[in-house]
Amino acid sequence: MHMFKWTALALSVSAAFATMAQTANPIPNTTPQENTTQPQEGDEQDIEIVEVKGVKQADLKARDLERMKDGFSSVISTDDLGNFVDQNVAESLRRLPGVTLQRSEGEGKFVTVRGLGPSFVSVNMNGAQMSGAGEERKVGLDALPADLLGTIEVLKTLTPDQNLNSIGGTVNVKAISAFDRGKNTLKIRAQDAYSQKRGAHSPKFSLDGTQFFLDDTFGIGFAISHEERKTLIDETRHHSTNEMKFYKADLGKTDDEIAAGDEILAPAQLEYRREVAGRTRQAAALNLEYKPNADSYYYAKGTYTQFEDDDLAQREFYDFQDAGSVGNSEIVYVNSQTKEFILSDIDVFHQHFIQESENKTTTFSLGGENRIAERFVLDYEFAQSRSEEDSSGDRRVQFRERDLIVYGQGSRDTISAKIMSAEDAAEIAGLTYDPSNSIFGTSGSGNGFELSNYQFDNLFLEDGKRTDEIKTVNLNLRTDIFNDYLNYIKVGAEVTERDHVRDKDRWSFDPNPNDCNDDAACIAAVNSTLADYDSSIPSDSNFQLPFESRATVDQIVDATRQTVVPATNGEVSIESTKGDYAIVEDTKAVYAMAEFPIGLDATLITGVRWTETEFSSTGFMSLENDDFEFNGAGAGALDIAIPLPEAAIKYSEFFPSAHIKWEPSENILVRGAIWTSFTRPSFKQARAYAIFDSDIELCPPGTDDCDDSQGGASLQQLSQYVLGSDNALDVGNPNLLAMTSVNYDASVGWYPSENLFLEAAVFYKDIENFIVDVNGIGMSIADLPLTLPVNQVTEFVIPQDLYLNEINVTVNGESAKVYGVELSYNQYFDNGFFLQSNATLLDSEAVLDESIRQGKVALPDQADTTFNLVFGWESQTFSARLIGNIRSDVLEQIGSCPVTADINDPKGCKVWGDQYQADVKSLDFKLQYDVTDKVQVYFDAINLTEEADLRYFQGNALSGGNILYQKEEYGRSYQLGVNVKFY
């Protein structure tokens, strides 16, 4: 990697100097050096303030900003009212070349750049890295109102003075600046949004402005925003299990009949969900800037966002995998043509969550820039970003009926399930049913048609906190030379400290009436069934069971809360520890770079950045289930949570680059770059943890006859039982390295007039150590990327060399290649019509270690095709736009298929387990009308095609093709608002 990087850089620099040497009579560049106020963003000139109007002029302003950048970028600017033409940062970004959008709950949240997903993209606020409260490094832009911002830019090539933790690109959102606007301003916005699926209104209000003081040397930019958002999301999902299951009918059949019977690959679980969500979102920004003279600039910039979520989550869960493996007489029926199946011994859960959380993010930076002795420019900054997520007060009640007979079927678009009677199941399966001597035994003894059989059997309470804090200090010094051969030299250093902590207190148990202290309400609630409460099936849903009201849920929780202490003996449960962790990540970086003139109209920027990363984490090995009883508590209980030793890793790398910018004429801009960058693994991928699936199977000593029930075994006998090889394990990988990439970029932009813009870019990325989530790896515990303290488990035996058939882990692949083309075409016609279009076409291939996956696969988290098209008409007072977006399928996770496996054996080669995010085709419509030069009204219709977010397993012939993993449906929404300016 090192040799390849330096060779690439040497070739680029040599070619540049050869060009320079062949240029006759070079003229000294006497233009003043570009004046930067944000060192992380690269150098850029002060921009002349232009009064712009409408979509076209906002587009022209963005083109000017892009042309001034040192690297290849795309920019979104504001119109003459200080508005973005979209109402959300992520929604605005999706119109840029090579940028597409990932939605959550119907709203744009994450961005993809050049087909590479959010994990490849970093997000900065005013050039400083933003924190996030989740386990992923990706930062959601849904919490950041566009009203707070002045400019949004996507940097697609990065110079050495920028943070290179981004293979896909960097999104930089910049606060409103008085010096950028160049005048005193004040604007208010009022909006109402309507969610068709929820049938509810969501009001929003914002105010922003700029003000100058002290003879225009001191400027203030400010903004505040308040929004109440109400949504309803219907979801069908394969719950939390990452693999499907093989089924062969075995009830009432001999071993020979089972062996000769049909086999299918079908879902292992199904959960229907409905999220009735309410979010109150508040944000504020303040930008203080002071320019006492031409040689000095100082600033203090801060943003604050807060959103409070109040979600009601209704869930109906069918646990298909409760049916034993083939041979346990619990697979009643299989149809290899329709892929239908009937199972017994199934639990059906009815769950009702109330989730209340608050998320706060504060980002601020202090810094300045000084020109010293006319030729030296020193800039410096301290930046801090802190996110806090507090989910105190989450609560859930659960009702369950066991030992049911359930029908199921999976397809690409949905998973179906329904409870069946023993008579109907036997008839379909061609079996003889005798009620007095049921062929189903106790596995079909439940009755899911009677609400009185669904017992209240779980109280869930949770208080959780998560914090993520980033502190960064950087210092940069530029020396302006401006002779025939050198424009400037720039050096700098950056130090970052990041702390990410999750602390959860959770209680999940079956309340006992003996713990109610003779409280009648508590005893009644603990002994209640679903039939004891008024309930109804939510309209337009997939639910088969009715749901009680929110008030009823709170009534049950309040009545039974007193059972927590006696039920847990006052101890911290596994639920409170298994997900706890602390992460510390410290990074250092230094760089040196220089800009060289090449002839009259070209420059070369070249240099190198060195980065070092130290990462450490704590976590737990955990196992829980409700099938075995080891502690005498009754009802089956097993809780194991053992701290893992702290895991740590340290790595460093040099990242050279060369960037050429050439303007052969005033209408043409040519760029070329060879640059290197990296992307660190997410916290979830790299932190230390090991979680065994709760449906464990244990094997009597010396046999392979494993079962998920205790039977008649005593505690002493169970202590000799061995954990079976078919138990699933999710494990973190603290040994992960950052993936690194050598990036090649070239682009040509043509600006023939204000009405036409064309651009073509090609890019190639050569990635090493790419990071991929892999499902279903077979591996010995001894070969895991962390050491499990299995010797501390005394309730049963976990051999250190136990081979597990289903391990889900993140690994470093060997290499990957991404190559593509990016095209843009914008045209404005004299009759008012206009087109804004762009497309990104790419291909990729990746190679993993042969023990994980044979052959080549596509690089995960990238789309081969993205296309954005805006067709509109605009006059001086009116604008209408149709906005279309297309994105192809995205590979998200990879199934295991080691080189030792026969590629035609679906049990050894699980390519059917590859998980994809399905393609998206969305259409929005937007109207704007200027009532006066100070008042504008607008109307937005979003997701007119009612596109759903769908994920699926690749599947195979045994499954009948793709099988649904997750589908979110959020419907259409509409926005109506007014902007008023007072300047």
C-alpha cells in the first residue's frame, strides 16, 4: 500500500512538472493567495456577494462557489430570500451529482456519495467533525434544519489539510454568516406539514438573520427553529435474526420419508410493527465574526439541536424458529412450489412499547486567522461536538400464547403468518387428526384464537443514556511565495479526542403476583390476559391481534412497577449490562502541502498527511434465554454477563495526494487528482462484545442430540451439558483496521453561458482492508477476534475450541475496486422551463479472505446507478418543479461461503444470505410563488409514488427467490409554508 501510494503520487507530480517545464515564459502569479477561514475545508477566496433570485440564480451561485474550490466538489446555495429550495439538509443534498438519500420514517436522514453509502461519508459542521449518538459513525442530517445554514457542500476530492476520514466524500454544512450575506437581514418562516398515513399536521416555525456592528467589522449570524413532526410507519421485518431457516416436513413421517421430502428455505421470524411517532425538534445557531482589519479574522460559531421523541410502538411477533430442527416432529407441512410452511410449538408475542427519548447535540468552534508580515497566514481552531441521548422512561408490556400452530410464507415484498387450528393444519398436511389423541402433542396445545389465552408475561423498563464527544485542536501555517515556481507552502497539525459511552439500565421479567405486596391492582394486572382490556385492531394494518390503548399500557406499568426490586433481587440484570460499553478514540495528524503554478491557467497542489489512530473499548459476553432454569427463580431463567478484557488497537498511515486545476478558457474547468483517504469502522463493528442468541440449544454429554428445552434434566446434570454448534453468536471485532483507498479523479466542466452547464467526471477507487459485515460464518471460538471468558461459565459447558456454525461478525476484506462516471446537465430555457439532471454509474468488485467468501462480490454499501432529474418552470414570481430520484439495489451484508464449501450446497455456501437494500424510485413536486418581493409561499408534495424502504435476502431456488428482511411504509406527505423577509 505504501509503495503504491508513493508511486502514484510521484507519477502525478512528475507529469505536472513536465508540463510546467514545457510551458514557455511562465508569468509570475501575482494574484493574492486565497484567504481561508476554515482550514479543514481547504483554501478558498472571499466571495463577492451577489443578489440572487429563484432556482436558477441559486444554481449559478453554487456553480461559482464550486469553481473556486481547490478540489472537486458540489455546492448548494440559497436563493434571494436566504432559502434552500428544499426544506431539509438531506433533501437538498440529494439533488447534487452523485448524491442520493436514505430515508428514515419518511424523512431524508443519511446521504450516499458516488454510490458509496453513509458509512463512507463524513459530516462536518463549519469544517469541524460532528458527533452522533448512535453506534454508527454516520451522522443523521434530519435533526439539522436547513434554516440554520448558509451553504451546503459535498467535497469529493480532499487535500492534505482536510480530515481524510472519508473514502466517499465529505459533507460540510456552513452556518449563516453576516459577511457572506454582506448586509443586515431578518427572515421568518411558518410551515404546516401533513402526513397522509398518520392523518396529522406538523407545524414548524423558524427565524434567521444577520446584523453588522462596529462599522461593519463585527457580524452576527443567527437562526432558531421549532418543529413538531407527527408520522406513522408500518413495518414488516424478519425481526433481529440475520439468517433464514431450512424446513422439511417431519410430523408423522419416518426418517426415510423425511429424507425424501421437499425442503424449503424460509423466514425464521416475523414481526409486524407500527410506529406512531411524535418528534419535537428545536435548533439554534449563532455565528460571531470579527474582522478588525484586512489581516485579522476571529470567530465563535455554535449550533444546538434538540429533538424529543414520543413513540408508540405496536408489535406482533411470530417466532418461527421455536419449532425444533428437522426430526423433532414440529414441522407440520412444507410446499416446495408455493414455499408455504406450517409449524408447531410456536410462540406469538403481543408487545406494546412507549418510548420517550431526548437527543441533544451541541457543536461549537473558536478560532481565527492572522496574516503576519504580509506573507505568513496563521489559522487556528478549537472545536467541540457533543451528542447526548437520554431514553429514560421507556416501557413495554407483553402478552404471549405458547405452543401454537402457525402458517407462514415469505416473498420479496412481504412475510405472511397466521395462527391455525389443529384440524385445519392436519387437513392441509394430509394428516389424520384425533382431538382425543392429538398428533401434535403439547406442541399444538395452545389456542391463539382466544384473547384470554394471551397472558401478561413480561414487563420491560429501560433508562438508557449514550454520549459521544469529539474535541479537536488544529493549527495551520501558510507561507505565500508567489514566484514563477511556487505559490505557497502550508503545514499543520490536528489532534482529536473522542469518547463514546453507552450506559443502559434495563429490567425485563415476568412479574409475580407474590411480589405485589397484596396490592389488588398489581395482582390483577400481573394475572391479566389480553381479553381483560378494551382493544381493537389498528386500521389499515397487518395485525391479527387487537391492541389496547396507551393509557392501558401506562396503567399496567404503573400497577406492576413495584415488582421490579423483588423480581430482580435488587441486582443489575443482564439486560442492563450486555449492551454497555465505553470507547476511547484518539487521533493525531500532521501534514505538509504546497501549490505550484503550471503555466498561465493551471495549478498543482501536492502534499502528504500522516494520521495515527488509537482505539480501545470495553464490553460484555452475554447470554440469556427463557427455556432453561439455572437459578431456581422459576419460569425458566438463565442470565450470563461477563466483562470482556479491554480491547485496544493502534495504527497509522501516510496519505499523499496531488490535485491539478486547469482553466484553459473562461468557460472550461479541468480537474485531476490522485489522493488517498480512509474510513474507520463503526463503533458497533469495532467494539468488544459477544452476544449468544437467546434461543440456545444444549447437548447432553457425548451426544449431538441437542435441544432448546430442559426436559427432566436437573441442575447438576445441566452443568455437564455442552453448548451446541448451531447456536448463533454476534461478536464485535476490535482488531479491525481502517479501510484505505487510493482515489483517482478527473473532471471537465463546461460553463458556456448562464443558461447551460455540463460536467463529466470519472473516478476510480482502489480500496484495501475494506470493512464488511458477514453473516453465518463457521468458526471455532478459539479463532474469534477477541477472547471469550467461557471458562467463567459454570451453568453448562462452553468448550474453548467449540465450533459454531452461525457467527455474525465484521471483518476486513482483502481489496475492493470502485470505478465510475458522473454526469451533470443543467439547462435553463428562455421560455422559463429548466432541467437539472445528474447520473452516477459505477461498478465494483471486492475480495474477502477465502475462509469467509470465495470468489468476488460487489463492494457493500454502494449503488451501481443513481439518477436525479428536476424538470421545472420558473418566472420572476413563480416556480414549479418535479423531482425524480432513482437508486439501484445496495448490498448491505454478505453471507458466508468459504472456499472449502461446495458453491451448490446452500447449507455450506450461504450466498442466499446476502442482504440488499432494494432500489428506490421516488417523485416529489414543489411549488413556490412570490406574493411580493418580501413574501413567498410554497407547497411541497413528497413521495408521490408512495415508495417504501425495502430490504431483502438474496435467497435461492429453495426460497423461491428474494425474501423480505425489512419493509418500511410511510406514505405521502405535504408541506405548505410562507417565507417573509424584512430587508
